[in-house]
Amino acid sequence: SYRKGGYHAVRVGDPFASGRYIAQRKLGWGQFSTVWLAYDTESSRYVALKIQKSAQQFAQAALHEIEVLCSIYEGDPSNSKFVVRLIDHFKHTGPNGQHLCMVLEFLGDSLLQLIRFNRYKGLELNKVREICKCVLIALDYLHRELGIIHTDLKPENILLFFTIDPAKDPIRSGLLTPILERPEGGTLNGGSTTNVIEKKLKRRARRAVANISGRRDPMGGEAPKPARCLDGIDMRCKVVDFGNACWADKRFADEIQTRQYRAPEVILQSGYSFSVDMWSFACIAFELATGDMMFAPKTGQGFSEDEDHLALTMELLGKMPRKIAVGGARSKDFFDRHGDLKRIRRLKYSPLDRMLVNKYKFSETDAREFVEFLSPLLDFSPEKRPTAQQCLQHPWLNLRSSGGQSNVDAGMNKLKI
Ligand code: ADP
Ligand code: MG
């Protein structure tokens, strides 16, 4: 993809925007872009530089993303809504064409990396609550104040920013705090003249990232490892990636959302609105608490991925009301006129609360309380799902599990297949 119309190849030390930003290391990439850690010589801070592929359709998408990010910025000048902040944008011309670049505040690892770091054990429920609150504040802001649907909410698109008390944990605060304040007096003129402190800091940061991302974990064939301890880390996160976001009154795509986080009305093509984000949010909360995806559909013999997906939702949540099942543009592909799946006849019902207790070793109380929070969000009828604003009032968010016998401890016995 590093050819005409594609990605822009970056080397450490490359200058951008007439030398204001200096590339440091690659942070990640998506279908449309590569994202680099860069040093902003004007504000003396690290930033994330998202460099879009250059072809016309990618430039178009980037312009749209910039428009969305600008309205997010304008509506929240104090940057308190847990949505990524756009700092700057510009065009950069390279051998593969002209690339739109977005300068974003620099955030940490994604929730996907956090789940991996925690060895797919599920996070302590108090941590899940903290993350849920941030995401709900972000969704309430996007939905109610801006009229924006994210349409691609998933663990990869929610990034952490740690606030660790350095007095309590000096090592980790230095290693994990993603906004690496520059050491006093340090200079940076590209990759070559970095001073010793700078190099040390970088090495420590690299090691930390490798550790927290679990990239050094030996893979496969081993006894399950206990979850890692995340004590003392105040966990906060922000929603990123507005490449697919849309205004509720200006929707472009019928097929939205990443498969596992896709709401049933999108599969059935019955029209969608803000409540598709609430469905994805519930899937993410479940995944954080258990370490497993809530729905991981697969194509099988005689049925499609869509059909498996619909079957999985019904096995967990009960039968879809007939009216909803037959009400979408694609309903006839999956359901007969009674509202039964045509090609998957026998469903194995396993209600959510039983699953949490039996498979994930939740206490009866934890399971009941979590299900009271989650199940309204997973209503087959999109209008019945609570809004982010209503969800923020839910008592579950303010409960406190005692640290001792959490699902994390019990989860140590859980075998992953
Ligand atoms: P795409 O639209 O191509 O999927 P994203 O905006 O999701 O691009 O960014 C791709 C990846 O880059 C993310 O999954 C994340 O790993 C990293 N990333 C994006 N934005 C930031 C940021 N502000 N700070 C740190 N890393 C980021
Ligand atoms: Mg992405």
C-alpha cells in the first residue's frame, strides 16, 4: 500500500508542516491511515499524527473526519467529554501524492490492548465501571449535543490515558503515562541529535509499551496465566476514529459497524440511529468484564455469518419479537414469516446471567447487577434501548465491588479454549 494513492512512508526524524512536527515512532494504522507519534516543537508536547492515504476517496474521508472532529472540538472547548481532540490539520506532499494529516492529542493503548494485557481474564468490575462512565459521557455528548453517531465503536477505537499518581508508583507513572512531558532543557532536532535522557526515556517507553501490549507474551499451548494487577491505575479513556461517524440526519452507509459490535437492525437493514452505538457499547462492556467477545459469529455449513450472528443474539437474549424479525429490508433472507430463522432451526438458549455465573464465575449478585445494566441496552427494539444520558443515571455505575472476591480472582480458574 506504500504506492501512489496509498500510505506515506515515514522515517523517524521526518519533519512535517514546515518542521513543526517531528516523527518519532509508529503508533498504529488502519485501513486508511498510518498514525505516528510526533513531537510538536511549537507546544513542546508529543502528539499523534494521523497520515491519510493520498487517493481521492481517502482524502474525501479525511476531510469528513476533520469536519466531525472540528465540531467535536467546538462543542467542548474544555476537552472534558472523553473524545479525542483535534489539534491541527494540514496537507503533506510526498512521493505517493498529497496526504491529509490530522494532529491529535496523544493517547495511550487501546482497550483491545488492555484486554490482551490482562490476558483475556476480564477486568475487575470497578475498572469496567470507570471505563463505561467515560464512554457514556462521550456518547451522550456526541448523540445529544452534536447529533453524531460514531458507528464503529469497538475496543480498538477507545484509547486509554493513564493518570497514575507518581508518588505511589514512580516507575509505572514514567513508563505508562502516554503524554510524555519532555525533560527540562531537552532539545530535539530530528532523530539524530536526541540527548541521552531522551534516549533513555524512549527505551523505557518502548519497553513499557511492549509489556502492556502483551507483545512479549509467549503464544499458545500454555497454562492460563493469572490476570495482571492493574491496581492503582486510574483508568480513563477517550473515543477515537471518527472516519465512519455520521450525523443522524445525514447517513451515508447501510452497512455500518465492525461485525462483532453490529446491532441487529443493521444486519436486517431496518434503519438505524444513535442506539446502534448503545448496542456496541454493551458488547464492549461485556468484553471488558469477561475478556471474551459477546458475539463472535462465523459462517457455518448451510448458514451465513449474518444468520449465525442473529442466532447468537437470540440464544443469549431470547427470541427476537416477530415484528422486528420480519421488519427489515433483508429479513426475508434470514427469517420465515413466523419470525423463525430459516436455516438455523434449533437454538441453544443460555441467558446472560447464567452464562456470567457458570462460564465466567461471577457471583450471583455481580451477575444480576451487571445484567440489569446490560440487558436494556441489548433490546432488539432499538427505540427501547436507553440513551447514553439515561444510562449514566444507572445505579450499577456507582456500585463498588469489594476487591477480594471479584470475578478476576475467580477467572483465574477459567480455561480459555
Ligand atoms: P483508522 O481510521 O485508519 O482506523 P484510527 O484513527 O483508528 O485510524 O487510528 C489507527 C490506530 O492508531 C489506532 O487503533 C491506535 O492504535 C492509533 N491511534 C490513533 N489515534 C491515536 C492517538 N490520538 N493517540 C495514540 N494512538 C492513536
Ligand atoms: Mg480505527
